Amino acid sequence: MANCRCRPKATDMDNEEKHDNAPVKLEEIKVNSDNPFGDKDTKPKGEALNIWGKIILKLRDNNNFILHAICGGISNVTILNDNLIIGSDNEIELDTINENIDSLNAILKELGYNYTVLTNFIESPRVVNSNNIKLLKSIFGDDLIVE
């Protein structure tokens, strides 16, 4: 049988008994949205989004509809030093962007910006519903360890 180990906060375990459907956060990611990289050379988020919007419009104008659709769904964009950093928790999106990174860099240059596009995979926090824990316990019995 498989082992499943979860580490919710002690307070979350107490709440789990009181609220059957209360989600339990297994990990918390705290990021300063204005400066996710903790670097003083990060530009304001609005400037990055403005540039990203221009890139998305240019993709549409160039009939690059697949990349336009993928990039249009991404709003986690930051400027750090000379880099325009695109963040996503979707590996397929980032793979597609990485395969077309030369096109994006060319568009940046065409628009008059001296940035280089980089991608950043962002892990999503995992949330486990107490009903899911009950289901796993019913499947794995004593082999499931919830810490």
C-alpha cells in the first residue's frame, strides 16, 4: 500500500473536525506581489503588465493566435533588471512560451523595449479538502499517515 504524508498546521487540524468541508492548506506561499523576487531592481507591476499587454496585441496582429491565447491568460508578469519574467503554474503554457521565446523577444525589441523574456514556474499551493482525506483513509486505511 502507498504512504501519503500531509502536514497541515495544528490549528487547521482542529478546524477540520469542526468544519468537514474546510480546506486545509498544506503549504503557504507568501509573495510580495509588487516584488516577488525580493530584489530592489524590480519595476512596478503595472509597467510589466502594460508591456505584456502590448506583446499580446502584437501577437494577435501577427496572426499568432495560439501564442496570443496562451499569453492572454497569463497576468503574472514582472520586470527584474533587464528581464520581463512571465510566471505561471501551468507547465504546458511555459513550454509553449519557451518554444516561442525568440518571437517574444523580437516583439519586445520591435516595441522598443530592451528586455529579455524569461519564464518562471510557480508551484500552486496544494489544498486538501477534509472529504478527500476521509476518502483516502477509506482507501488506504492505516497505511495513510496524516501528520
